[in-house]
Amino acid sequence: MDRAPGLSVRLQLTLSYAAVVMVTGTLLLAAVGLFLLNYQQLSLELMPVVMSPPGRVLIRAFAPSAGACLLFLLVFGLVGGWVLAGRVLAPLNRITEATRTAADGSLSHRIRLPGRRDEFRELADAFDTMLARLEAHVAEQRRFAANASHELRTPLAITRTLLDVARHDGDRDVDELVDRLDTVTTRAIDLAEALLLLSRADQRSFTPEPVDLSLIAEEAAETLLAFAEERGVTLSVSGVPAAATGSAALLLQLTTNLVHNAIVHNRPEAGTVWVETSVHGGSVELTVENTGEPLAPELVATLAEPFQRGTERVKSDDAGVGLGLAIVASIARAHDGTLTLTPRLDGGLRVTVRVPGHERQGTGKSKYVSG
């Protein structure tokens, strides 16, 4: 933004300091002059025989000394004010330089202002915290963009290979080629839709409305019931009405992703998925647990990263595009909530999503079981 030039803050403070010193000095000299005049009048009343100069003569005699004092105070106020303003504004100069450095794209710079806590130090600490979060966010976005580019490039490369083979091999089965192209294209479309959903959640581009997580959990379970039965997984939904505020569509996507993941990453047979809603003070919780193989805590810590399943790339068709838990984490953040992943002692995973609750909570219970 272009602004008209003006006085610097340091010069404004200097002039302010000098003005305060001059006003204080003038008042002090005026008080001394009044004291001298009053003292002269009192002396004449008490000792009439004592010869005393007239008031005007006394003022003329006092004026040069007073003028010299005021001149000294002016110079002292300007010089002292300039030095003091420079020392006071030194932290602000460091913050300004750090801001310019960050504006040039270097987010690794930190102010680290020394000294005891005051307004400037609090501002510097807040700025350092903001830079740290921005740096982490930018690094995460770059890593996500690189992973997304890789994932999108893979189906496109496969499609190009299939077309090249079909172009040079006239005897190739067309139906088989169409089926493979359909599979690859569907995966690319699913990935693009997941990326759009993730972007929508990150931008919070939704209108908050009252929602009940228990009803959303039941809807997600009914949607995935046939899928669970096909894989031999028992799906159980229970809990109490859990009123929250947010996007019903996004929270349904969150719940669906959790239940789908719990079904896919389960025992080969006779597995179980538990979905439960609960209320804790001013928050509501959605918990999804499943049976499965024991998971190491360090592996669980990576599950919410985009395109990752632990330390391995996502390859399974049933596992989707590798954005399920990343989308869940993003939707939870968009609702000012948290996502917690905990390995179960007897195998499997426990996923808990906590979001702020709505003012009015119900007390009824619901239960839905399938197998």
C-alpha cells in the first residue's frame, strides 16, 4: 500500500519528549519567577527600610538565565529524546526486519528478542510462533502437493501406456483395455474428488448448522452395511444423541471414512467395528474402534498423513486413495475439533474425534448392530 511520507515514530517520540521537557521547564521557571516576586513583596512589607529593585528590573535580570535554562532544556530534550526513542524502538526495528525477511519468503528466521517480558517481547514471541506455524504449514503443503502430483501422475502414466500398447497392438482385446482404462480413470477421479474435499475442509467453506453425530453415525453405518457383511465384519453403533454445530455433509464424510477404514483394515474374517457417540462436558465425541493386527505407536502416529499407511505407500484398491484419515483430520480441524489415534491392546485401532458440542444436548440412547 502506497502511503504519503510522514514523520518517523522515533522523531515523533523525540519531539514529544522535548515538548514535555520544555513545558515542564517553563512551568518550573515561571514558578521560580513568581516565587521571587512574592518574596520581594513580602520583604518590603516586613522590612520597609530594605532597598529592593522593582519587579520589572528583577524580571529583566532573571530573564537571561531563564532563557539559557530553556535553551539547555530544549537541546537536552531533543538529544535525550532521540537517544531514548532509539533504545525503546530498537526491538521494533528487529521485528520489522524479521517481517521483511519473512515477506521475501524466508520463514526460518526468528526474532528471539532477549530481555524480560514486555509489550515488544510479547509481540516478538507471538511473531516467532506465527512464523513457526507458517513454516510448518508451508512444508506440509509442499509435501502434500508433491504426494498429490505423484498420485495423479501414476494413473495418467498408466493410461498413456495402455493407449500406446493399444495403438501398436491391433490384436489386443478391446474390452479388457476398456475395463483397465475405466479402473484407472475411476481411481484418478476419486483422488481428484478427495483432494477437492480436503481443500474444502481446510478452507472452512461451509455454513455451520446444528447436527447430531449419533444420527450421522447411524447413517454412515447403514451406507456401509452391505460392504461390512461382504467382508464378514460385524458393525455395531451405539451411544447417546451428540449435538454439535458444523457441516452435516462434512461430518458424514468424516464418519464414513472412519467406518470404511475400520472395515477395510480389519481381520480377514469375523472382525468387528464399534461406533459410539458420547458427550463430555461441552464437547461431543465420535469413537470408532476395530479389531485387527497389533499396531506400533510410531506407526499409528503416521496414519493421518496424506497418501500414507504407516510407512508404506497406499497400493490397495480397497484402501482408496490414501486420503481417508487426512480428510478426517482436516474436517475435525475445520470444526475446531481434534483427532486422536490410539492402538488397541488386543489389536486394531481406536479413533476418537472430539468437537465442541451444541448448547442443547439430548439424553436418549440409540443402538444399531449388524453382522
